[in-house]
Amino acid sequence: MDTLTKVVLAKLMEKETKGVALVPGVHNVDQTIVLKLSGTVTKLAPVEYTPTVDIPLLPTLALVLEKAGFQRERAKTLLVEAMTEALTIGDQGSEHVAERVKDIEVAMGHVREVTEALPKKTKQGATKVEVEVTDVVL
């Protein structure tokens, strides 16, 4: 099987198996498959992108506690209270919390300004597969 055919099958199976979960256990496979594939594969050119970062929550909170200095124990107490309150009010939160989230989003905006200044990186262009699959019965 050539590389192009493997790419086509991988892309097609990625779509077909999304959300499919096997039950735990050993599954035996013994099947012969003959398929006819017809269509096009388009490989787009590489693209530049700005690297982004996901700010790791636990290390961030650990560093906040470290930077709190002599207020560390008080900051830890406040953090535990805030976590407990956030769990209690759930995802819906309150208007008060929504206002505080805006403050955090502003701070994250400052961090994004730093990441946007990072040098651009290049990643492979997307592969678009428009192929019809037909089972061939022997």
C-alpha cells in the first residue's frame, strides 16, 4: 500500500471513528477488506502561526503562593476558600465572579501580548481528502 493511500485511509477513518469507543477487552480481528478509493487529496502549503501557550493553573498558583512572601499562609487560606466557593457556585457563577473573571482576562491579554511578540513558527499545511469509498465484493 502506498503512502498516499495510507494518508487517505487515515483521514477517512479519523472522521468515521470520532466518538466511537470500544468496550474494554481483547478484540480479535480477522477480516479481508477490498476497497476502491476515488477522489482527490489536496495538500496545502505550510503556514506560519504565532505560538500560543496554555497557562498551567497549578504551577501558576504555586508561584503566586511563593511570591506572596510572608502572606503565603493567608494567600493559601484565601485560595482554598475561593476554590471551595467556586465549586459551590458551579459553572454558572455569579455576577461578582464574572466581573473578577474579566480582571483575569485582562491579565491574560497582557500575557498574550508577550506571546504574540514571539517569532512565528511554521506548521504543515492541512491535508484535505475528498474521496469516495466503495466496498468491492469479490
